[in-house]
Amino acid sequence: MLSIRKKNSRLSIVMLAVAIVFVEASVVCAADSPETKSTDSAPKSARKMTWRPVSGKSSADSKAVQLASSESAAGSEDSVATDVAPVSYDFYDSFVGDPLSPDTTFGMQPVGGCDCGFCDAGDACDSMAMTSHRNRFWGRAEYLAWSLDAIRLPPLVTTSPAGTTPENTGVLGQSGTTVLFGGNEILDALRSGVRISVGRLDTNHCDAIELSALGVFSDSESFSNNGTLLARPVFNTQTGAEDAMLIAHPDFLRGSVRVQVENELYAFDVLRRLRLVSSACDNLDLLIGYRHARLDEMLRIDQSSTYTTAQGQIVSGTSVVLFDEFDVENQFNGAEVGFHYRRRSGTWTLATLLKVGLGVNTADVTIDGGTTNTVPGSGSASFTGGLLAQQTNIGQYEDSQFTVIPEVGITLSKRIDEFVELSIGYSLLYWSNATRVADAIDRSVSQFPPEPSSGSGNPRFSFETDDFIAHGLTTGVNFSF
């Protein structure tokens, strides 16, 4: 029931994010729709246009050229010829959108925008037969402040109050036992990442191809302790009760323990953009392509103990060093489809994104462990297996499952000149059927190292999957050229 509730809560987050994206887009569209704007009987220009001299002439010269051109067209007999040096002019549209919108044309656009091919009986999005200057290439660099779904570890290191007997030290459920590491969620804080995108418009200046790569950098959490009372809690299948392996006890054992946990996320897309809707203020693209994504996680536990007093056949000075290591790699490959909607107002653009990856996730799990005993005067002996990684579960495992990776986002951008745009936004990525490193751990044991496998043959490994969410803020800069 708890697992179902957790999955339902994550699905609710995804559905809420999708709803927010489309509500935001609907509100902006309604605010700028023709029905909500006042009309005037007098004709008005669809855009604010300005003449811009390319050759460096002054605005006074520009006005003179406009006046001379107007008088000549009227056929006035009183017009006076003005000797003006030839000047090359660009027609500049002060309403500039993003590289994938019709407004990247620094030529004159007809009322209603362009429909990617034919406009006012023309075929270049230019009903006034003026030269269109479009930015066909663009690049985008974004800084990500994202949070990855937490890793939920079982209790891994425990301690007990002074005076606790060796057999009760660190045992869960015993009075005074405290969990030093594990038993909680880790690695869910904000971390840095980047997303780089590049693209090129087709000759129709509407459809495009885009490449995008995303990386949320590796983050880690480590723990180390060399206290006088340390243990690693397990469930003993031989006794059917909680138990623990001692690392340190003031009566006879000195030791230390170190735990390291890491994870990272990477993805890249190859997308084909097809313009579905295009108007003067907004456009909608269909996205079709390929997505690859990778989620890597690692857990390693190292412990070292030295006997300060002889214990039965174990002589004083004997050392025991062991480790457990769990590595999990998720690799997704699949098709991707989605929509990208943009609404412009002046130099501002509001964009919403929804895309879904459908494919196969291949999970590779590697479990390793080892123990080395060193006896004074007798040398060292090494054995396969630690405590949670023993001969019963050590190995490499692979599993493939159908997986869905939807991603939603909303971005607000401000164009600061013809070629540069600044943006801020929010993105959320959901990954179904991901294998997490905590899923690879079985804290039940039927023997302690270096004992051979016996009884129930624990720890064991079996594939388990869980939902994974990555989300956070994005800030970036877009270039078009």
C-alpha cells in the first residue's frame, strides 16, 4: 500500500505540472486573442516598423530618401530632385520572436503572420516583395538547478550507548540503538547541470532539426566514523531476528567505516520540428525524434576492524577489511513525440513544452564484495564477499522493460537584441520503471563473512523498479544567426 501511495503521489506531481503548463499557455493566449482586444474603425499597421540605414547615413538622410520616394511616386510636377548618394536599407521589425517563429524575419510580415510557405499569394512570407533576412541557425545554453529523486537507503551504520554488550550493539530494536547512516532519503538537494541545444531551420524557415544534450552533474554523499561503538545492522535469517556485525567495541575491537553514495543523470535528443500552426503572435510545433537517457547510481561501504584482545581462536592484532559495492546503470532508448507552443508579446515569449519518450530501459546491476583477513605472523587471506554483497548475490544482472519518459516545461524569455535572448523556466522529467541502487540491497543475511553460504542463501538479488523524477529551474541564453 505504501508503494502504491508513493507512485500515485509522483504521478499526481506529473499531472499537476502538465496542467500548470497548459493553463499558463491558455491564459496568455486568451489575454492576447482578438476577442479580448478592442478594435478601431481606423486601419492600423500590424507591426511597428522602422527604417534603418545600413551604410551609416543619419536619420535625416533617411527621411530625405523617404520624402523623395513618396513625391516621385505621386508624380508631382513641383517635386525637386535631390542629389542623394545611394544608401542601402534594411527593413527592421521591432517585434522579434525566437529563432523558430515567423518574427525572426527582419523583413515585413503581412497581418496574420505566415503559414510556412504561402502568404498573400507570395511564397516567401513577404507580401511587400522585400528581402527577408532570417536567422536559420540557433544555439541555446542553459544552466540547470535541478533536484533528482531521493535515494531511500535502509539503515547501514548504527551505534549504541556506552556499556552496551557486544551482542546488542547496533542491533535495531534494542534500547539506545541509533542509526548513524541510512534509514532516510539522501541526494535530493538542488545540484548544477547544463543543457546545450543547437538547431537549423529548413529553407521554408518553419520546419527544423534540433540536437539537445542534458547533464545533471554527479553528486555524492559520504559518511565516515571511527567511534568506539559501531555496527552494521542486518536481519539474520538463521535466527529470524535483527542482528548486527560489529565494527568497533571498546572491549576488544577497534574499527572504522566509510560509506559513499553517488548518482548522475544524462540525456540527449535528436528532434525534427514540424510547424503545425503559425500566426503573427504564436506558433505550435510537432516534435518527432529519438531520445537517449542514462541514470547511474553507486553505493560502496568500506569497513576495517582490528582485534585489540584475543577472541577464541582469533589472536590479538588480527585485522578484517571488507567492502560491499553496488553499481546500477539505467539506459533508455526510444522514440520521442511532443509539442512545443510559443506565444509572443513584444520582445517577450512564453513557451510551453510537452514531449514523451516511449522505449526500452535496460538496467545493468553489478554487485561486488570482498573480505581480507590479516593474522600477525601468518599473512593475509582474501575471500569473495562482504556483508551485504556475498557469493549469494554477487554478479552482473541485466533486465529490460518498456519505459515512458515524459518531460514538461515552461519558459519565459526576453529578446535583448536581434541575435540574443535571455530565458528562465521550469522543467520536470519523469522516468517510469527505473532501477535504483537502494533496490539492489538485501539486508537479510544467512551467514557472516567469511562463512560459506548456508540456510536461506541470503542476501539475494531480484530486480525491482521504481518511479524517478528530476525537476528544477533553468536559466539560459539563446543565440540566433
